[in-house]
Amino acid sequence: MIKRQKPKRKYIKKIKHQIGRDLVLDTIGTNQLIDYNNLVNLLQRNVIVDDTSVRRYKENLGEQLNNQQYNNDPIYQYQLKKISKKLYKDLKESIFKGGGDSYSSTPKKRQSKLTPFEMKLKAQTEENIKTKRLKMRTPNITSILDRFLVDKSESLKDKIITPEIIKKWRDKFEKIEGFKEDDNLNENFSTIVLSYFDDTSQRQLIDKEKMFLKKYDERKQKEKEDNDLKKAEVYRLKQIKQKKERNEKLKIEEDKIKRENNLMKKEKKFIKDFSSYMSNPDYTRIKKLFLDEKFNIAGARKYLNMVKYSNNGEIKKTSLPNKRKLDSELSKYE
């Protein structure tokens, strides 16, 4: 039987050094994807990690890719990278600092059967390969729109891209399968279209058009300028609203991560302070109320010491009145 060898210390040190980079300064496609590949290699070595940490890290990476491809908002990108740094740090700690009750530094014997984690990883890999091949054969709505806008950015480089033109293109692409299912395309179509055209050239074209309109009736010229300002204001307000929604989403995610981290710290402190009380039948009940902030450490210690139990878990006769008193006290918080 082949025994599983413990990884060499130099190898672990090298991987830890690569994972610990400052991702706020990185860009998608360089160091962050290198770190992500290192993570995948680690998982293939049957290292058990927290599924929630992996999922959040992947979701953050996907959101960065979407923002870079469509919105290209540097402030939003910076905030996403800032959160990514924290998520990646938590993920690294789950690998190298214990990884929960399911992780052990002691080498285990290699089993012939795949573990549930390995089966899940294998199924996901096969699904990814299948999806990639399907996408290579069938172009999706995003790639079709990309090719279309690249061609238009060359052929219409001397023409102003007005809201009417954008609406005409939108009506065309709404008929293609997958457009309405893609929330990003459906809600930010105008922003995506304008990102393919140079803003400086567009402003120069507008200035030339204004000079040309001076040869005509002043009333018509003023009416056109007013309409353009109104459309620009509507577009500006829409951008402000989208930015506000993104900031609120980031704030909610940051608060959620902060609450979960605080809860984990409280649970670790409770377990550390009351490790000798785990055999107490009231331990789980009192721990839950403590995590719900019903009382503090002193209160938890008071309730854990209120009832005395024998070695087989039975209440001592002298503690029967205290047991009734304890149940009455705890029911007030539940």
C-alpha cells in the first residue's frame, strides 16, 4: 500500500508566499489569476477548505471580470479588489491554519474511492470543459454584440452615436436569443455601446455639428441643444443611480462579512473559555444564547455552573431546584 507523504516544508512555504499578494494592486489576467490557479492546484491535492469561502472568492472574481468588460468603473473595481483581498486572506487561513474540524495536518492513507469533495471537484471540472466546448461552437450574445460594436466603431467613427441609434441597435439585438436573459446587457446596453466609441472624438463631432447648425434658424438650433441637454441629464442621473446601487451592494456585503467574522470570533472565545463544560447538557443551549448576545461571558459562566451533573450526565438531587430555576431563566431569552 502506498503511503501518502507529507508535503515538503519548502513547497508549502512557496505556495503561502504566492497566495499572500496584495490583490488591490493587481489586475484581472495577471497575478490574481496566477494565485487562483495555485488555489485550484491545492484543491486537487485533496486539501479540505471552507466551501463558503471558495464560493465568495469566485463570485468576487467574476464580478471584477464583468465590471472590467462592461462598466469599467475604477472606483467600483478598487472596492471589489479590496474585498477580494479580505476574502482571499480568509481562504488562505482556512487552508494553512486548520480549515475547521475536517482538516488535519496528520498524513492520511490514500483511499481507492473518491471522497465527496473529490467527486464534486471532478464533476465541476467536467461541466466546465463541456460548457467551454459548447461556447466555442456556439457564439453567445455577448460575443455577437462585441463583434458588431467593433465593426461599428470603425465604420461610424465620424458619426455621433445618438440615443436614437442606440435604440435602433437595441431593438435589433432584443430579437436574438439570450439578450433578455442577460440582466447586464438588458439594463446597461447604452453604457456598453458608448464604451466602444472614443469620448474625445464624439465631443469633437458635436462641436462641428453645432458650428454647422449656426447657418440655420436660431430657434431650431436652440430647440436641438435643449433636447440634447435633457437627454444628457437623463443619462447622467441614470449613471448616478447605478453607482449608488453598486455602493449599497458593496456596503451590504462588507457588513455581512464583518458580522460573520465577529460571530466566529465570539464562538472561538466561548469554546476556549468553556472547553471543560462541553459535556454539560446545557452547554449548547447556553452557547446559542451567548452568540445571540442575550448575555455576556460572565452570565454564561453563571448558568453553566448553576446545575451540577454526575459523570453519566444525570442531574444531582441537590441541583434539581437549580435546574428548574435555570430552565426558567433561559426561557426568558429564547
